[in-house]
Amino acid sequence: MEPAAGLRLDFNHKLTIKEFPYIIRWREDRCKRCGQCTAVCPQGAIRPAVKYMRVIESGGDTPKPRPVRRIIHVIEQVNDIEHYCTGCAICALVCPNNAIEPEYNPQNKFLFYKNRGGEGYKRGGRRNDPGVSTLDRLKFTRISMLTDPALDAGRHEFRVRSYIGRILPPEELPLKVENGRLVVDKSSGKFIPPVREIFPIMIGSMSIGALSPTMWEGLAMGVAYLNEVEGIPVVMCSGEGGFPPRLLKSRYVKYFILQIASGYFGWDSIIHTLPYMTEDPAAIEIKYGQGAKPGDGGLLMAPKVIKLIAEIRGVPQFVDLPSPPTHQTKYSIEESVMKMIQSMSMAFGFRVPVYPKISGTRTAKAVLNNLARNPYAAALCIDGEDGGTGAAYNVSLDKMGHPIASNIRECYLDLVKQGKQNELPLIAAGGIGKKGNLAANAAALIMLGASAVAVGKYIMQATADCLGDEYNRCNICNTGKCPRGITTQDPKLYRRLDPDKVAERLVEVFKAADVELRKIFAPMGRSTELPIGMSDGLSIDDKAMAERLEISYAC
């Protein structure tokens, strides 16, 4: 049916500015038209323009008002959905006169229009939920005054350490006494699982490729400094993008957890480098799921696959690199545990802890019970719904997943019923430090049952001033246009980031976290061992949450 004459409908990408998530506020009286703001905008969301302005003037001996048209130079916001303002405010950072800034528009209808072309909206970041998380509502309410020996966090000696690896009970260890010394009884034929001592806060999986070369280099330098100079055994997970061959052959590889995912990117190079490695990695993480996109594989967008990344991953340049949702040929828990964990253990001579990473899910206990029966499984990492990512569909980020607090708690209580709570470590990830409370969130999860926590988004925010937040600000990690130079492979952008400054900030972050963990654990009388599962020290102001987590209710 033809539309009536004069009623032609044009469904293009042009919208009114009021539909956009961020509206640019520009002050004509302050702007000197230097053009810096338009030059640095990663989205091309603002542009210089020339406009006619009609003004009323009067002058002369007998002034008479008359209309005059003038040409003026302005900065205007583009009303194209493909070039929407992300609110990163990089324009405001470079403006010398504070003449421009983005303002959040809570009445925006961005999601109504971003699915043009029949393709779902993809972005980076984490779940857009600015509310207070369960972790930030937990309080430490067991304070030892006269009941237990309270410790001085500044004076007493503390050892804030945890372990990756299966810890056998004393009666199962193949040990014997020879000449008054405890030695391994090799004749018993029993397998002794490899164990690594680590700091209970680790850097979660962020691949070289998802991160820029300068960001990844800065984190690597900071991790090496923390281990070798500060004596804090922080480990970092490589992500699924392979590992630089030169670093594989160095002694620094012992501070890294190598991740293998369903795309197996970079693992051809890793396997070929095995005979030349002088040190073993801290652990091997087998990625089955990710909290930011449960049921989905990884994704590295084509603009990020430059020559360096293509060489490390063993793929052509500038092509999208999606990982399958599952490890092909391994469609059951039993298959995955038997094939992947044992084959990776064999590849490294049974010297390296191997564990799986899954997304937060109601079926986490089923995975845990299979791992508990396998002597080669070193741990279980669960990534909750607030985990971050470099690229995912918005629907996965915002609407899928399981909160980490209750997932870790139910898994720990399941281990308690089996009597294996001190044997198989649980690693919690997803949303730690979301509001900046890194040490408090980590301590809360430890007391709910985790042996360690993994953080990623917080590290980017604290060390490189990542602009993304839960109001969908910036979150263009997937495009390779990161204005801070954190998640880009564009030299013009990543040269904004100084790797030395990133390393320096990383060291400060972990030294501060070490002090804050001591301040939390000292009043509980804990100094030499972590209060794993010590839930009687936690309270919350919500009865339903207290009942769900099996902790006390306090108001």
C-alpha cells in the first residue's frame, strides 16, 4: 500500500539528540574554536559546523531595530546512531576553557534504536546496573575485643596468602620419616598435586589483544615487581589470546596463569615452546564460561587483530576472532574433566595446577561435584554476572548470569558436606571492587568460602583510569577506539598510556589491598591463615539475603 502523497517515511539513522544516552553541553561564550575536542573524540560524535544566526541590531544616531544574519562557528553533536556520544568526556579533558562536557540523559531511548540492521547491540564493560551489589552490603561484625585475641594490624606479623592447587589431608599424603626427616615416599605410587602459594587477590583473564600492548606490558611489569621486590606473590591470568613467546621462555612466566579457551588461540605456539621453557607457569586455566556472557565464546573484533596479535594467536590479520561456545567434542562434565584437565596436566608433566573457569550458574554445584572426584582438578573458578569483558552482546551483559556471592556460598557449603572444604580451592570473580571497595569485597568473598578472588575491570579503572561505568559510559572496548588507550591496538591511541605509570599504580593498588586486608582480619584474630568460610564474622541488613547466604542479619 502506497503512503499518501507528502507522507514519505524515511527510516534512516538520524534521531533527535534527546534519544541519545549522553547529550553534549557546549558553551559558546567559553569556546575558542581550537578544535581539540573534535580531534580526540573516538566516536566522531561532535563536529565543527557553520550556521546562520538571526539577531536584532540597532545603531546610529537614530537607532532602529533591524534583523541581521550572521555566520557563526559552533560545535554540534552528530545525530547519527552510529556516531552516538558515549559519555567518555575525553572532549572535556582536552578543552582548555571547560567549554564542553557530556551530560547523562536518563530519559534516553538508545536501546530502542541501536539494533539497526538486524544485529544485536554489542559493547564492552560490565552489567549496566549502578545499584549497590550484595558484596557492598556485607559488613564485618565479629570484632574481637575481650572474647578473642585481637591483633594489631600494624605491629603483628601477618601472612595474607592463599593457594592454587588441591591440598590433600595429612593422612593422604605419601610421606614417611627417614633419619628424623619427613620425605616423600616414592614407592607408594600416589600422586601429589602441585600447589602454588599466591596472594588472595589475583588479576583476572585479560588477553593480549583485548588489552593494548602498553596496558598489558604495564600490568606484566607491575606483577614482576610485586613478586620480586615487594614479596607479594600476585599472579595474572593471560586470557585466551596466547602468550608472547619471548616471555614464555623467561623466568617471569611463573607469575602468570596461562588460559586455554575453546578457540585455542596461541596454543600452537605455547605447545611448541614447552621444551624451551625454563620455568613452569603458575597454573593453567581452562575457560568454559565467562560471567559477562554465559553460554557464549570469546570475541576479538577485527580492528584489534593487528600484525603482533595475529602472530601470537596464529591467525590472519584484521579478521573477527570468535571462540565457540563450548570446547568441541567435549559436551559433558565428565568428558571435559577427563580430557582437558588430565591432558593439560600431562603436557606440563603434572607439575602445574590445572583448573576450569565457568560462568556463574545454578548448575555450578554439578561441576564442582565432578571436580571433587578428580584428583587432577586443582580448583574451580566461578565468574559472576558482574564480570567485565572486551566484547559481548548487551543482552548477555545485562540479563544473563548468576550473582557471585550466593554461587560461591552454596558451592563452599557443598564442599563442607563432603568434608573437602580445605581441599579444593574456590576462586571468585565478577564485580569485585565495583564501587572501589577491593579489599572489603575480597574479604567478604573469602569469608563466604572463596580461597582467592580475581579482578579485571577494577584493575583497569585503578591503574589506567578506565572511563567505563554502569551508566553505559564509554564501554566501546569492542571497537578498538578506547580513548584512554587501554583496549585498543591503534598506536595513536595506546601511546597515550604510559606502561611505567600502569606498573607503578598496580604496585600501589596491591600494597594498599594487603594493608586493608590486614585491617579487616586483625580484629578477628586472624594473622597466619585466611578466614576462609568464617561466615560468623559477616552480617547483612537484608533478612532474605542473610537466610540465602546463611549468615547473620544485622540492622
